[in-house]
Amino acid sequence: MKRYITMLVVAAFAFLACDREEAPKPPVFNVTSEKTMNFEAAGGNGTITYTIENPSEDLSVIAQCEAEWVTDITEGTSVTFTVVANESLEARSTEITVSYGESVQKVSVSQAGRVPNPVLTLTSDATMPYTYEGGAGTITYTLEDPKPGVEVTATCAQEWITDITVGDQITFNVAENKENEAREATIAVAYGDLGFDVKVTQEGNPVIKFVAACLDAQYYGTEYSNYNNYYVILSDNGLDAAGAGLPNSTYFYFDMYSVTPNSTADIVIPNGVYTFDPDDSFTANTFSSYYSRMSFSDDDAKSTTVYFSEGTMTVTSEGIEVLLETENGEKYRVVYEGAPVIEGEPLSNLEDDYSVNSDNGYFYGEGWGDYFEVGKEDWLVSVYTEAPDPETGKSSGEVFMLELLNDSSDDIVGTYSPMTMTDALAGNATGNTYLIGEYEQDGEDLYQICSWLLSITNNVIDGEIMAPMAEGEMVITRNEDVYTFTYNGYDDAGNKITASIDGYAGIYDYSDYSVPAAKTNSLRKMAPKMSSNAGNMLTKTKNVINF
């Protein structure tokens, strides 16, 4: 019996062992290719490889993808698929899900965006011609398949091509050609590595350009008009020492009129626009027909004269430009490059610094109210270093002849800074001002006006010292009846002038004087006349000058 039981137990174990060997093992599914697959924009074919351990006859590999651009998915010993071309500039990605029964694995598929292939095409003319007058221009083009972040540009190295603007089309401006020679420029249009050139051509200006190397001028004040008269000559070779024309030279003469006077040794041609005046009215901002002309000289300096029919002159601090038409129909553009100034000799005759001190001086002042109608009181003051002789009433020594502008109708006390008569008359005077010494023209004679240091003998200007007060500080103080005048400044030649003068004063009110034009003081009546024709001066004449 025991042996029988033993046999049963052995048989049972044998049965159990046989049952365990026959139970199926679960399948093991693994993707053996890369889990991330990258494709260019052109697309292509892909393969997903895998292994299956313990495969089941009831199962199969299934591959799926929601993206429409992943096509032709085929399951077999591997999974194959196709990535179609990406026509978009944007990259894209998706997942392919591969499953075997309950085992699921995913493969990422990424595809680059399409690289643009831009095409830039010029649709307007490659050469654009212009007359000398210039004008606006337009370049048209097409741009296919543009790249993000890349812009069309247009550049030109020539300054006469201006205002280049790039949009759906390219616009620009061509400046007037003021030269007689034709010219051309290139507008370079670019888009990344692409581009094209547009040539711009422009005719030369039929107006004859004349570049004046020399400037000569004479100032006539108001001798010929109520306005200030400047006689200006522009030429290629200038004049000789006597003011005569030279052989083989060209001269342009302009008889100009301005509201601006010339008050210094230099002749400064006033800025502004001057128009040819065929009626010879000699009014401001014109140049006359009668005295204005051009001339050409031959080998013997014999000239041929041509008169103008119209024209415009523009004067700036940098130069002069004149557009002219002659009576025979020729057109000229006359250009002078440089400051329109004829340098003259200083008005001062001092040869060194000068200092004067006195405690026995005398002040004589005349108050003329707001004589210039600029909101400032006008004072004519003479400060003598020596009081008048009790018997003769005359003084000798030095005198400061002053013209002051202040806010007081009662007195001259104050601190004064310099200003030109021109600026003062323009209403630019602020605070206390002394007017810089200058000359005033009366026919062919010049008179000292405004503020000067002079020497006198018996109240007559003797000419030993004549120095305009050009810059520096002037102070006038008062202690009861005694005035003190101090000056620390310079004349127009750069000589330093210092003064300290104490003295009694006679201050008089002339503001109600019935004839303002008669404004003067005793010293002004003694001011000597000086010829305006000294030095290298030009003489206005209808005939060619000295030819």
C-alpha cells in the first residue's frame, strides 16, 4: 500500500511538471530602430525595425499615424512609411504608434520646413535717362518665394540720387545737374545674395558754369541810393594793383543794394537773395541793370561786354551763387566758394596796447530817448581825460566818444557790453550796450560814429589816436557829482585798451528835440572826414573798369 501511494505521488508530480512546460509565454515586443526619425523638407521613406519574442499566432504588428503627411504605412517584418515633401516653411512633427497586442511603442517623426528659393526680377527699365533738371524715379520688381526676415534694399553711392525708398516698388529723386558734363549713377538693388543694378543717366546742364576764383568789392554806402550799395566783381584772375582788369580773363559785375550797412574795415557782402532789376530802382535785395554786366578780355586786355536780361544772386556765409541769362540768350551759373568778405585794414591807428588814467576828467552826455525805436534809451557821451580850460572852455588829451543804450532816461550809470549798430537796430540789444566804433558814409567821406578812443587838441580831433572800441567791458559809476569811467577792452586791431577816468559831468535831456535827424554832439561835429577811396577801391562805371 505504501508503495502504491508513493507511485501516486510521483505520478501527480509528473503530471504537474508536464502541465508547466506546455503553458505559453507572453510575447515581448521591442522597436530596434531609432525612436526619433528626422527628415528633410523633401521627405523620403522610413523604416521601423522591431523584434518579437514569443510571438502569438493571434497577434500582428499594427502601425498608425494621424498625420496625413506620413503615408503608405506598411507592416511586415518591419514597418515602412513615406514622408511626403513639406511645402511649408514651417517644420512639423508627429508620432507613429507601433503596437503588438498590448505592447505599444511610439516613434517620433520630425520634418524640416522648406527652404525658400527666392527669385528677384527687375520689371522696369534697366537704364533710366533724365534731363539736367532731374526728377522722381520708380523702379518696379517682383519677388517670388521670399525668405522670412530678409528685406529688399536699394543703395546708391552718388549724392545726387536722393530719397531712396523701398516698398512694393523703389522710388528715388534725381537732383538737378548743375554741371555742364553729363553724369551717371548706379542704384544697386539687393535681396540677400540676389540683386540687380539700375543705371541712371543725366544730361549735362546747358547753363554755363563759371567758377570764380577771385572776389573784389567796393562799398558805396547810400551814395547812389537810399539803400546800402555794394559793387561786387567775380572773376577768374582778379584785378591788378591799380584795380584794372587782366588779359584773358572773365569778369562778372554786380551792382547790389541791401538794407545792411558795412561798418568795418572789411567789406562783408550781406547774406540774402538779390534779384536782377531791369528798371534800375536801386532798391534793397536787387542788383541793377545799368551797372551790372559781364566782360571777356583778350590778350591785350581789350574787353567785350555783355549785359544781363535776368538773374538771381544768392549770398551766404559760405559763398555766392548767381544764375544769369544774358541779352543774347546765354545762361550762366556763376559760383564763388568762400566767405564773401574783402578784408580791409583795421580802423584803429594804434600800434600797441594803450592805457589812460585821470582823476581830472569831464563827462558830457546827451540823452536822446528811444531814438532808434528799439526799446532802449540812446545816450551820446564824451568822456574827456582833462576838464575844459576855465578860460577857453576847451580840452586837450584823450576822449572816449561813446554811444550807449540803456533802460534809464535819467542817467548813464551801469555796466555795458559791446554790440554792433546793425544788431542794435535789429532790436537785439539787451541790458546795457555800447555800440562798437565804426564809420558812416557821407558821399565819398567817412565819419567816426558810435564808440571810439580819440586824441584831441583844443577840442579838435588831431588824428594821433583813432581807435574804435570793439570789445570788452565798460563800467560807469557815480559818487554824488563825480562819475567814474572804466574800460577794459580792445580795438579792432587787437590792441588792449584800459582806462580809468574820474570827473564831473554835464548830462542833458535831448529826448524832446524837435528834429531827431540832427542828433549829434559837439565832438561829432569835429569828427574829421576821411576819403572812402583810399587803397584798392573800384569805381562804378557803365563802361568796363579800366579796360
